[in-house]
Amino acid sequence: MNKQKLNKVLILFLILIWGFVGYKFISNTGSTHSPVEMSKNSELAVHVTTILRDTIHINKLNRDPFLGTYIVKKKKSIKKAVRRKPKARKIISWPQVEYFGYVKNHNNKSPLVLLKINGQVKRIRKEDKLEVFRINSVYKDSIIISIGREKRTIKKN
């Protein structure tokens, strides 16, 4: 088929399709079944059509349709809240501690810390225990010491 003839046939089909779509659009908008109609007394009367919908009630199945087993509901047990009395904490008396610095030797991995405890100067290595407290971490400007579970940070003077 010639290219011109093919184009003319395709344009004709295009016009027919759009004509059909336009006809359907115009025929639906000019419908005589409008919900608002004027009555004889020239009052505005509204006729509304209601659509009733089907409702379906589905009962809960007790048996699993795929496995064939029955579903058993577990009963929840209600537990009463038991109030526990808070444990009385021991009041820990912290000694007066001053941090003067540390010395690190290339032979030992843990630094030697210089502390003043209750007026006495002591030299302690990191992770050592002295009397009641222990040195956890050593920094240039501070140390972290602990007595039991309580920790404190002591700054350098």
C-alpha cells in the first residue's frame, strides 16, 4: 500500500474513534434523567436515588481451612504487680582526693598516677586498688575512680 493511502486510512480511523468518544460524551451530559426537576408549583423538588448496598457478615472460623487444625485461644493470666521496697543504699564516704598528674614509662603499659588522698601523697598504677577505691581511667587532665558501683571524675589541680 502506498504511504499516502495508509496515512489517509489511519486518519479516517482516528476521526471515527474520536467522533464515537465525542458522541458518548455529549449523549451522557444532555441526559433527561436529572435528579433535580421542577414541579408544577414551580418549587424546587429534589429526587435522590439511593443505592442499597449488600452487606455480608462473616463468621469467625474455629478451624484453619488449610491445615485442618482448630484454633485455641490462650487465656491471659492477670498478674498482680508486686511492689518491691527499694533497697537502702549505703552512704559511701569519699576520701578527699587531689590529682596531680601521671608518669608513663615505655616499659610499663599502665601509667603511674600521683594522688593526694586525705593529705597523704600516694603513687598508684592504673587498675590498682588502693584502700577502698580503684582507678578506672587515666587522662591528662582527669582520672575516673570508683568505689563499688559509684564512679567519680577527679580533675587535675
